[in-house]
Amino acid sequence: MVELSTIPQEVLDIAEGIRSMRIRGAGKIARSAAEALRIAAEKYQGEREPSVFRRYMAKVADTLIETRPTAVSLPNAVMYVMQAVFQQTSDFDELKKGVIDAANRFIEDSLNAVKRIAEFGSKRIRENSVILTHCHSTAAVSVITEAYRQGRVVKVYSTETRPFYQGRITTRQLLENGVPVVQIPDSAVRYIMHEVDQVVIGADTITSNGAVVNKIGTSQVALAAHEARVRVFVAAETYKFSPMTVIGELVPIEFRDPTEVVPQEWLEKHKNVRVLNPSFDVTPPEYVDAIITEVGVIPPQAAIMILTERLGWAIDKIKQAGLTKLRFEDLVED
Ligand SMILES: O=C(COP(=O)(O)O)[C@H](O)[C@H](O)COP(=O)(O)O
């Protein structure tokens, strides 16, 4: 049994940063988790014995994936790095180096993926487009910014994204990139949709049937877009596709604290009121026109191809171990 106290504070701070949403957005969460695993390997002080090191890394991995449940980018990033932890070798230095290299590779590939998505996705934005986006997605902002640089975007509507107001981050970033942006409340989406040419959003998780799990309110945006015959593009790296959904698991939806919705004093005054704060929702594939990944633009129905081609190794591992919930400490052999 590995104690939490053996994990470096810097690593625990990253885990806490993800839990408290100081570090947020599926891509950034994934890169931060890979970074935390790298730091954990670099700062490891225990026995130079592969099985002891593996047990310690498994504890770090489990601590990271328990922080937030919905974005699959987190367990996918951790699984990617942990493949190196489970490599067959009795050489401790080789094992440790393998882990550090895998973490660095994940971070670099992830950043390159966002660049490719911007390149591919911007081509799908028509001349003189008015875009609507929801929440804050690095991948979506990259597509919109690249299309703007190419002279095709005239205006962006950015939703506030209550209750956490991630839309304000999007608005600020677009402004910094020089993109004309208008902040709207979430409730104005249907009102404004007749002016919008294309919706561009990100994803936390994409299921094997092409459903898109993203920030709460996304499915309402997609529904309003569908009604107005406005195309919906989802910008998502391939590590946002969920291997667990291939074996029939549902994506867990995170419910956050009611005080993100109403102040504590209000709750105390109205003791009988129950407040719900679901953080994500599911948009069915029928409401998505295309998913823009770093390997190409695909219809949502092709999600299973991405899963088998890019994450086949993870699906095999999950099936072999008969997993219904990922827990790395159960995978370590002595
Ligand atoms: O739903 C969110 C963020 O939710 P939260 O703020 O709760 O983490 C983003 O749209 C996706 O994570 C994609 O973001 P990115 O493209 O940056 O990965």
C-alpha cells in the first residue's frame, strides 16, 4: 500500500488544481496529468526496484484520475504514460526514463494536435462567418482564431457558460487574438441563432457512437442550431474518444457544488430548496455535423474508427483486465 505522503507536493498540487478547476478544459487537464506523472517519476525517492516504482506510479495515476470524472482525456493521458510504467524491464533507470519520455511525448503530441485541428477546422469555416461558441475550449478557440486570421470570421458570439463563466475566458482570449467577439448570456442562444452561420465547440469525451459530452448547455446550443439549420463542428483531439464506451460503459456526468449556482447565504435562507449543478451534457450524433480531429475531419458516426485505430491498445487493455472502472493499483503485479 503506497501512502499519499510519498507523493511529491507538486504532484498533489496539480491533482488539487484539476479538482478545483484551477486547471480546466479537457486538453489542459490531460497535459497537466502527464506532467504530474513526469514530475512523480523524476522526484521518486523510493527503492530502485521496478515493482515498488510501479506501485508508486499507480498510486499517483489513481490519485489523478479520481479528481474529475467526465473528461476522458484525463484517463487516456494517464493510460498513455502508464503503458511505459508497465513495460517489461527489470532495469529501473530504463523504466523511469521510459515514463518521463512518454509523458513528454504526450504533451508535445497534444499541443501539435491542437495546431492541426486549427489548420483542418479553419478550412470548414465559410467566408464572412458569424460563429457561436460555448464554454472555453482551447481547440475551438484555435479553429476560430485561425479562420479569423484567414479573413473568414466577422464576429463570434461567446456564451457566458453559467455557473462557472468559462465563456469569459473564451471572450478574453478571442479579444487578445484580435477576434471581434460579443458576450451573450446562455439564455440568448436561440434568440441569436438566426444570425449565426456555424457553431464551433470543444469536447470532453466522445463516445463510440459519436455522441459528444461537453459543458452543460452544449446540447441546447446544438438543438437550437439544428432547428435553425446551422452546422455544428466539434473540435477534439483523438484522446477525447472514450475506450470505455466501446465495452458499453456510460460516461459519468460530474455534478458540482450547489454554491457554484447560488451563494451559500441563499442556500441557508432557503433550506428546503435542492440545487442541481450538472457540469456536462450529452449531444447526440444527429446534432453534430463533423468532428475535427488532428487526423482528419470525420462524421460523428466514424468515432469507432478513431477509437480502434488510435486507442485500440487501450480498448485491448480494458478488455483483457475486465475493467469496468479504471484503477491502476489493481493492474500492478509483484
Ligand atoms: O467543457 C469544456 C471545459 O469544461 P471545464 O471547464 O469544466 O473543464 C471544454 O469545452 C472541453 O473541455 C474542451 O476543452 P479543450 O478544447 O480546451 O480541451
